Amino acid sequence: MAGKRFFSDSKSDKDLPEEIQKRPRISLASVVGEVVMVNSLQNLFSSLEPLLRRVVKEEVDHGLRRCTRSLTRSSSIRIQALEPSSLQLVFSKKLSLPIFTGSKILDNEGNPLQINLVDKSNGNDQMVHVSLPHPIKIEILVLDGDFPPRDDTWTSDQFDNSIVKERTGKRPLLYGELTVTLRDGFVVVGDIEFTDNSSWIRSRKFRIGARVVPRANSQGLMIREAMTEPFVVKDHRGELYKKHHPPQLEDEVWRLEKIGKDGAFHKKLSSKGVTTVQDFLKLSVIDAQKLRKILGVGMSEKMWEVTLKHAKTCEMGPKLHIYRGRDLSIVLNPICQVLKFEVNGQVYSTREISYNFSRAYIESLVREAYDNWNSLEVVEGIIYIYFLTGDHMIMDQQYPNNAQQGKMIKGIEQNGHQNLDDKSMMGVGYFLPSNVQMDCTDWMQVNTPYIYGMSTVESTGNRASMSDCSSDCDLAPQGL
């Protein structure tokens, strides 16, 4: 039996084949080292992956931004090259102030707002109206009253940033026809109104702005925005205390400037029976000193002038009041001023009365008429204008109130009717109803109705001239 082979008896390496001798010997340590290296590389790749993704994304975004800026710049240059930048929207007139919430916004002539398209390439003082061949959508919005901060220059971004939105939980700040279409170079804005006052923003004021609707301007025109002057929007409750311009005869007396509703002056006047604007004016004609005494020292001379000036803008209307005594009659306007005086069938002009009767006598008659005002006969008269040419008189037009008379006189001046020949004369006066009608020969004796602020026409030689009524032609007591 063969014996066991011991290690020492085995063949040496030199006795092994050559290819076996070249094969590397694999040890446990080498295997463990390789496993550790593979795990380390996997961990490294896992850590590098987010970093590599972020770097790649940033580079791609940077490249896209450069391309976008290049395209935008070339598009802007192309639009500016095609269209001028001097076009601008403007509001044709200023606003009618004050403005209250819930009230229709109008211009200073009482008409709806109008927006025009103009070309200001020749400067701000020379605006040329522009009519485009295509319509443009315009939107109306609210701006901060402090915008623009320094001058009338602004960018579209600054304009957009100054837009004021409604307060949280409130209705839209501006309500009504907020999108309009501009055609033929202008557009009239329909009914718009504020739903909130302006007291909650820092400037305490709003502006109304107008701009071309974004993304609706397919023609790519560069049109500058429009804006009104800054203004305060008051709560509609303040409208209940609003002054009237001009006041009406039947208005309560606190509608006059410097007289507050339920204030000291209002209470003093009411306690003496002066409750309306007509009462105030009548007493100012009859006894101005008494009226001043009622108001007291609290009303300064300057305040008095403001109040009286406001009262004198009142429209008189067509009503006339007739005071009849023994063999005489006086025709008075609604504030107790004499228009006609007749004694024993003889009609006297206001200038002739001073030569035939004492002022004290006339004043006493007017005071009697004032004291019995509610019992006077009331008729309606019409203001007329007449032309005397030679021996003929031509009636021109008739107007129902004094405000129209002032406009009529101005129109005559503008149309050149005042350039009458040497035998002509122009006059203005009351056309009285049939029961107090005078003959045509007497019409020249009826002087102009001496309403506050009116212009009268009087004869100076052979020429017609315009002059303001003075105390010489006013037969009412001179209390002022």
C-alpha cells in the first residue's frame, strides 16, 4: 500500500507548467479589497448625480435666457421702428368735483367722460388728434393720487404699479363701463362710479387712468396712458351736505357757502324765519344790516362776502310778484327788487322814480311788499331781448330764466349784433303777462331786471353799450 503524500513531497513551483506559474495567486485580502472599492465607487456616483444634474440645468437655463433676451430685444426694436411713441390717450376735460361714492362721474360740463387719442410729437402744448383705421380696446382703472411722484413722465411699468385695487372684502373699486372701444380717435365713457372712498390710502386721493388693454393691441402700437387730475372721493353720505352751484331759490339756506347744516349760522337764521336761499336774498336786499346781526360776529367780513357772492349766483326763475296799493302797483322779482313801478296809470322807469319820488317812500312800499310777501299776486314773466331800429322794435328771443339771459347776451356779443347802426339800440328786459302788459312805447322805460351778476344794456347817445347794474338803477333799499 502506498504511503500518504506529504506537502513536502509535492512538486515544487518550478516543476509546474509555465502557464500555471504565471497565473496570479488570489488571496482573501485581495477579494475583500475589491468588494470595498466597488461599494465606494457606487457611493461616489450616487453623491455626484444630483450635483451633475443641477450644473447641467443651470447651464441650459442660462442658454435659454440669453436666447429669449435676444429675441425680445430684436422684437422691441422692430416695433419701435415701425410705430411712433408720441401717441397718447388724454381725457378731454377735467372732472366735475366733488366726487361721491355711488354717483356718476362726469366732466366739468356735466357730460360723460371722453378720451381722445392725440399725437404729442410737437410738445405738450400742441396736441394733434389722431384717428386710427382700426378700433382699440381701452380699459378704465383707478390710480394712486400721488402718481406720478414728480412730473408727467412715467413708464408703463410704473403706471401698472400705481393701479389701486379694492380693499379686501370690498366690491371692485370702480364700477360700470370699464372697457370701451376707441374709434375715430375718441371714445365716450359710459356710466362709471366709485364704490369706496379714498380715505384709506396714504395720499387720500385717486386718479382715473386709461390704457390700452394689454395683449389686445394686435397692431403693436406704442400708446401712452391717460390720467385725470388727483381728487378726493367722499362717502355718499357727504352728498347730503353738498353745496349747490348755483343754488336754487327753494334750497335750504345751509346750501350756501360758509353755512353748515345744523351749525350755528343755520340755527340762528332758522330761528328768525330765514330758512331758504330766497329768504336770505330777500332780507339781504331789504335790510342787510339785520341779516348780518342775525349771523353775529362769528361770521367775518370775508365769510360774509363768500356767502353773499354764492347766494347771488342763484337763478331767479320766471316768477314775478305784484304788490298793489291805492292807485299804484309794483312789480318785484323773486328777491324783492323792483322791476316796474306804476302810479295812476303812469309807468316809471327805475331811473325816473328817483326824480319823482323820494327813496324813503319807495323803500316803505317795498318793505310793505316784503312784509306781505305771501299775499302778493304771483305771475310768470319772460326775459326778452329787443332791438330798436328807427321807429320799429324787433323782438328777438325769449328766455325763461336769468342764467339763459347771461348766455344770450354773451352770444350776441360774439355774433356781432352789438354793432348796431346809429339809429339802433339793443335792450334786455322782462316780458310781462297780459294783466301787467305795457305798450310797446313803454318797453324802453322798463329797465333791465336787476338780478345779481347780470349785465344790462343802456343807451348812451346814439350807441348801445353794455354796463353792470349799479346801485343807481336798483330801487331796493340800500342795506348793503
